[in-house]
Amino acid sequence: MAADLKLSVVMATYGRAQTLQTTLRHLATQTLDPSCYELIVVDDESPDDTGEVVAEWAARVPFRLRYLRHANRGPGYTQNRGLDVAEGRVVLFMADDIFMQPGALAAHLAVHEANPAQEVAVLGRVEQDDIPGGGLFLRKWDAFGFRHFEGLAELPYYRFWACNVSAKRDFLQAHGGFREHKGRAGYAAHEDTELGYRLSTAGLKLLYAPDALGLHHHIVAFGPACKRRFMQGMNFGEFRALTKAPEIAVVFHVLAPNTLMDHWRALTGPRRRYLAPSDRNPLTLLARHAAFALLFNRLTVRMLWEPFLERAEHDPRLERFVHPAMYRGVIFHHFILGCREGDRMEAQSEPATLMASSG
């Protein structure tokens, strides 16, 4: 292990060879001394020429670059493989489509050096990159919502997002790393938030570093964004069962018969401290859910919002009438549909499980 290596950057990647070239260029132009950090690119069996791109850049970057490849296993396994070989005291997990701005790595490391305790982790800021031709949806939709963190120094554990988060290597390894299990709807299984929960049981303190800025450079279309949220909704029940934290249902705004007790426990018990101020008032929560059900339901989404937003994407005259809340409402509607589908599948599997165990 190099004595002066302070930071290991772990980047899980899949099928992003073209974007990866610019991602690597941004990491090569950091203000941090390149002898202080390494990059570990972990390839989850990309079908493109990712390996060739990394090999080309390995000879050009000023830091140590290592490349690993394995059969497709999903993000949890891929990130854990990078963690296993990391040699820096601090490990930074970043997405392969995040363009780290020049001072980002230095900002992560500075917070860790000022807070050397093992349980301290750091979330860097992420904003959507301005991509020519990205479309109306990409310009209007705020996928990350980092604007809500302005003025905050510490964030709750469920903001442990692996797109731009760093933590002490030994602390991560001591608590098992990322969950590698594939959810019932695929790999959108909340594995980073679930790790944040497990780390919180060991005292995790998640600090926010807005200067550790990364730009998200990925064109996401409205339809695929809805589909991914549906998949996350289908996996939500498994994620909630793993954490057993009542505030999760409140934070994700899932109000259903099977989450009523979670809401009661979160709003009246000691874990209320994990809720955002806007989520601590039950009357406000109830009014928000009622308004959502009225505005974004199966009928209005299918007959009004989706046709309007799809048309606005190609009609400049409608663009000025589009508000980000419209996208948020429709996408959240698909998340809730996914939650209901996941609950339905779970209910169907329980009798089969009981019959198998009794047989």
C-alpha cells in the first residue's frame, strides 16, 4: 500500500465507454495531488469497448488507475469489488456519468481530514449537466434535489447516495459493504440507502460538502425515468423490510395500509429526528398525500399529464407551461404503482411459501 495514498475512487461502470472518456478526463484535472489518489474502474461486463477506453487512459492520467472486470452482477457486487481492493484510507464511490469538477476530490478529502472519526462520511453535491439536445425533460426535471440541502451541514443516513459519496474504508468493510442481492424488479434495489441505514446503526455521521461538485452527464428521457421509478417502487417493500426503520415510509412518502403503523411510530417516536421538518407535521403530510391523489392518479396521469408532457417535448409553444412539479408528480405516481405491484407480488408469494413449508 502506497504510504501517501489517501483516497481511492471506486467507479462501477456498465456500457458507458463514450461517456467514460470525459469522466476520466475530469478526474485527471483535479486540484488534488495525483499521488494522493487512485481510481479503480470496476466493469460489470460492459458490452462495449470500456476496457479499451480505460487501457488508453491508464497511460495518460497522472494517478494510478486500475481496471477490474467480472460477469454481470449488478451495482452492489461491482462496488464491493472495488472496495475490496481499495488502498486509500478514504473510499469515494462515484457514478460513471458524473463529471467531477476540479476541486471535488480535494473537497471530499478536506472534510475527512477535518473529521477523522471512522463513522464520518461525506456526500458531495450533484447537479444535472447542461447537455445540448438533452430535451425539455432534462432541463426541467431535478432528479437529485440537492437544492433542498442548502445550508445543511449534516444529512440523514438515507442520503447515502453512491453517485458521489465517500467514507472511511475500514468502517465500510467492517459493516459489510453494499447489499448485492437483485431485487424482484432488477438492480434498482436501493442498495446504497440500505447501506446507509446499516452504517447508521454503527454511528454514521453523513456530512454534506457542496464544494465536492459533480455534474451528471446522462441524457434521461421521460419514459425511461418513469420506468426506473416503477422498478424502484417494486423493490421498495424488500428495502423497507431490510431496514425496519419506520421513517423510511414517511421519507419516501408511501402512505398505504401496511405503512400506517410506520407513520405513527416515526411521527411520535424517537426516530422523528430523522424526518425533514416538512415531514414532521401529520396534517401537512395528510394534505400532501390528498393533493397528490387528486392531481396524479391513474386517470389524470394517463389522460392529462403524460400526453401533455410528451407533446410539450416537441412543441416549443407548450414549454413555458411546463413546471418541474408536473414531472415529479407523474414519476412519483409510477413509483407508487411499483410499490403496489411489489406488495401484490409479495402477497401472492406468501401462500406459496406457507404451502411449501407445510409440505
